[in-house]
Amino acid sequence: MIPTVSASGLTLRFGGTRALDDVSVRLAEGVTGLLGPNGAGKTTLLRVLATAVPADRGSFTVLGHDPGTTAGRLDVRRALGYLPQTPGFHQDFSAFEFVDYVAILKELTDRTARHREVRRVLEAVDLSDVRGKRIKRLSGGMRQRVALAAALVGDPGFLVLDEPTVGLDPEQRMRFRELIAQAGEGRTVLLSTHQTEDVAMLCHRVIVMAGGRIRFEGTPAELTDRAAGRVWSSTERDPAARAGWRTGTGAFRNVGDPPEGADLLEPTLEDGYLLTLDGETAEVAA
Amino acid sequence: MRGVAKTLGETSASPSAEADGPPPTHIVARALLRPVWRSLPRWALMTGVVLGLLPAAASRTVSGPPDPWLYLNLLRASALAFALGLAFLLDDPARHTTATVPVRRPVRTGLRLALVVPSMAACWTAALFLEPAKGRPPVGAITLEAAAVMVVALASALVAVRHSDAGEPGIAISAGILGAFFGAALLLPERWELFVGPSDPHWDDAHRRWAGVLVVAALVGALSLAEPLRRRRTTLLAQR
């Protein structure tokens, strides 16, 4: 793995809370998923790597640029596309005008080339037909795609996406997955999500965070393997299970340390994730 | 999804800043003029302007001999209304979407200021001349008061943007300005008094204090323009 983003010892406190606690990560080309419960520090890590907020301690580089200096930070930003958790817009702008505005902020000043680039990214996110429509008249899914187009404009080498599929219906989520998979070809994408399916379907690597620390870093298959032999089926919720829930068939799916002779099931990435958190997450309701 | 593979797989046709080097700031600023103008919180600013011109215009309707104290306070009300409008100047609903772009915050903020401050100065001049010349307070002194209140509003907006995540802090800032204005008018002890009349022996002293308020607010605003590289204070605390 040739790292394009490399962070070491990132620490950030908000008051008495350590939002990031000595976090070191290395990202390479392709899509890396960032999983974790609420308050795990995912958004904070993304904001630090996107240079939106500085860390108290630690350092990182993006595509060889060090954001510790003004010039380095600007170089990082030139190589960066960022989709925040709650993207905001100037509602009276059209989709084209907004992405064009972001393109100027990314220093694309040649009008003809910039407009060509804006049309390219709007086509990429399938918004060409509504590019002249005001953002306030677009649906939530379309607005999310406008934000993705804004992140993609200028062809950044490092794309930071903070929960981009939240609030989207299943069809829109599938569209977004397709887009993110495409975006991951030839660039580094860091995708924060609560959806383990997103990670299973999109990511070649996955990082699990909890309490401001990295709990796991590896491939989705390796995360899934953590649950091998630790998922079983039963007719009642097994009190020994760390998590258990009734499935559509009426049987219980249990995750944890199985009893002798348990009816073992094929683990999923979600099972591996739950076991990695090891009780730090809320219990799954039966 | 139509054309996704092709369009995202294509090499960007854009003039990459990496390839050609970053464009000069004045070129970026010129390209940003129109979108920044369109992104201004025009309703809030216009409301401030209209509410600011109303008290000055009202002085024309007052019958009887000119009342310098009334005229002075009507102009103070105008200045406050303009300042309340300016408190919204940095409101930016797209703040988080555009948080990590290479065009630096001072450039974007400077553009907003450059687009609005001359208009606000013109409106203040209009407010001054709306008042009858006879009974109008000394123009330099009242303009100093107005400038101080407006710079306090702008500095508050800059501080809010620098130290909070709020995209649109205008309402909170304007409430704070309003409170501070009336608090200063009602609660300041005599030796710190800011709101005195032209015939008051403390008029000059009060305006020295107004000048101090203006300078401090301008300094705080200028310091808040910068984007932090490191959170120095918390770094020191974290190392302890």
C-alpha cells in the first residue's frame, strides 16, 4: 500500500473530551470506510484531515503536502474535495451557479474551462438536466449530489465524504454508492458512514473508531473475519450474546461467544463491527 | 447512472491550480465578485438600511424648534440599525461546504466588506443629510460613534465566524449588539459614559472613549480574520 494520506498522533480536545486520541492512519488510493458509533470522532478526524479544524497535536500529510504551514495547508486544500455532514447552500443559486462558485473558490479562474469542468461534474452526478434550477427547489437527494459535485469539482486527489448517504432513500443511496465507487478510481476517498452495507459494497479498506481512537484498520473481509465462529442462531435471545435480534424468519441472530454446539451462521461485516466495538455501542434491540 | 463512468473517469479539463500555479488573488477576487454579491444576506442588510434611514427621516417631521438632543439620538438610532444590518454580513449558509477551499478567508471576507461598506457609508451620509442642518450634532463626532458601533458589529461577526461553527450567527450577534448598546447607554458609570449630549462637558472625553472602542474593535476584527494553523492555547494545555 502506497499511502497518499498519512497521519500520526492526531489529538484534539473539545473541553474535557478527547475527540481524537493519538490517531494514526494511512490511506491509499481507493475508498476507505470510516465506521463508528455517534461521538466516536469520525467527523472530527475528517475535519482535521480536511483542514477545517486544526489538531492540538500530531501531524499529517496529504499527497505529500504538510498542512502545518500556511502554504502547505493551501496545497492540501488544492488537492482536496470535502463533503461535510450537513452541507449548506446559497438557496437562491442554481446548481450550476453554486458549483461554479465553489470552482472559483478552488482557484479555477478561467471562465470557459471552469464552466466546462462544472458541466462535467454536474453530468457525473446526473444533475445536468436540473443545473439551472434553484437549489431551494431541488430534493434532498439532489442537493446532496450538488454538494458531491462541489466536492468533485477541480478533480481533487483526496476526497473526504462525511456521511453522504444519510437521509437518502434506497435508490438514491445506490446512486451515491455508484458515484463514490467511480470517484475512488484513481483518487483517495475517505468515507464516514453509519451504514456497514456502504462499507461492504464500496470500500477496499475500513477503519473503525470509538472514543476518539482507532479500534480496527484493515480490509472489510478482515473485519468480517473477526466474527467468524461468533455468530449463531437460536430460537430465543441468548443471554450470553453481546448483541442479539430477531430476524425476519423469527429466529434470533446472536453475536458474541457462542455456546457449545451452537448453530453457527455466516458472519457479516456488521457482526465484525459490533464485536470490534466490544460493548462500546448501544445494545441492539431484540 | 448516466455517463458516470465516463465523466468521472475523464481527466478534468479544468485549469488545475497545481499545474499552472495558483492564480493571483486579484484575479480570484474579480471572479468571485458576482457570486459573493449574490450570496450577501441582502434582506438583513436592506432592513438595516431602511430602519436606519427612518429615524433620520423622522427628524424632518418634528415640528417646533430644532431639538439637538433628539436629533442626536435619532442619528444614534440610525447608526444602531445600520450596525444591526451589518451584524449579518458574514452569514453564510454554505460556510461548511466551502470551509476547505484554497481561497483564504480574508479574501472572501474582504470582498464582502468591500461590497457593503461603501454602500453603508453612503447610507450614513444620507442619514446625516436627512436631518435638518439646524440642530444636527457635530458631524465628525456622531460619525465616529456610528463608525464605532458598526465596527463593533463587524468585529463581533468576525469573532463569531472564527470561534464558532455557526454558519449564520447574525441573529445572535445583533441581539448582543442591541443588548450592549442599551446596556452601555443605561448602565455605564459617569466616568465611562459614552452617550452624552454636545453641550455636556464630557462630550470630548466620551468621544475619546468612542475612538478607543473603534480601535479595539478594529484590532479584534483584524485578528479574527486569520485562519488558525494550530490551536496554540489548547496545545499548551494538552502538553501539560
